[in-house]
Amino acid sequence: MLQNSKPTSQIQQWYDKLAPVVAEARATLKQVTPAKLVLRSGCIQDTDGNYRLALLGQEYVVSATDFSVRWAGDEREAPSFFQSLILTYLVMADGTTPSSRWIGFRELPNGMFYVQAFDGYSGGRLVRELPGGIATFRRAAEAVGAKMEGRPLDIGDAGYAFTVLPRIHMAVIYWDGDEEDGFPPQARVLFEDTAACYMPTDGLAILGSQLVSRLLKAAKSSP
């Protein structure tokens, strides 16, 4: 599914495979006991027996009977795109304890073959489209982090970690650069090294792209 191409192409491929992914995931999850699912994924089970978890700061409810996914507080089903990400996470979750060790995309399974494309539409896009440089990045990261358990990191000139799914953590690091020495600003999306225990590499690439989109949206809406 991964390609050396624009993120829209990658996301389109994800869309093309949604129906079988969702159907297969639902069939698999029906065979998992609730206690094991909660333990492995870090989601919570509410009084109705349904599962609750947040994806990119938005809370979702997963039905314990048919594993349909809807927005919390809304009876409508969530778009298939988000359902596939959440259900894939629940299927893959193996309970591995998050490590707090950060790695680059190239260190994910098969990531070295697609790192250039990923860097272009994640960190590279952030630098290209971010208005106001590092100061704006900090404001945007604080705003996004308020919904995603964000915390500052002592990496780069500014760095923040985010909880993208209960046990998938990502970081965005920004270097301000030095015009006099010819070093332009740079940014990178990093992953906790246990992320691959919870999502395939193409799914992690999409989550990284979505995280950057949220940072840019926050940057453009902040004063």
C-alpha cells in the first residue's frame, strides 16, 4: 500500500481497501474476549459494554456487538477511513508496553524504502506550510496537545509528544535552522518504537500525515 508518492495517493489506496479491512477486523474482534481487548489496546469499556478510545484527540465508541464505530455522543457511524484505523489498531494491539524510545520512519518495518516520501509530506510539509516558524509551531503544538495529551520534549529546538491512539505515541520535532550558515528549518515526525505492535507501517504513515494536518490547522487558526 505504501508508495513513493503524495499522501493523497496513499490515502486513496487505503480507502480502496476499507471494506474488506473493516469486515475482516470485525470478524476477528468478535473472537477476542472483552478483558483481553481492553488489556491489549488500552481502551476502556463503558457501562453499556462498548469500547471507548480516542484517535487524534477525538473520542470514538466501538460497539461490543458488531464493532461498528461512531463518534462519542453521536449515533452516526464514523467514516470508514477512521473506522479502519481504529479497528486495525484493536486487531493488532498486543499489549506491548510503550517504551518512550523515539525512532524515525525508516526504522519502522519497511520504512527505509518510503522514508523520503513520508518526510516530504510530514515534516517537510510542516516546514513548507507553517506560517511564523518555530513560535507558531509551539503555539500549534500546545493547542493540539491539549486534546492529545501533549507534552514537550527536550529534542531539537522545539519538540512535542502526542497520544495519537491509547498506545501509539508520536512526536514532532522542529529545528529552527540558521540562515547565515545556510541551514534551513527542518521538522520530523518520530514514533515510539513500539508503534509497529499496534499499527502497520502504512497506517502509521497516514497517522503521521494526519497529525501534521492538525498542527497546520491549529497554526493557521491561532492568533
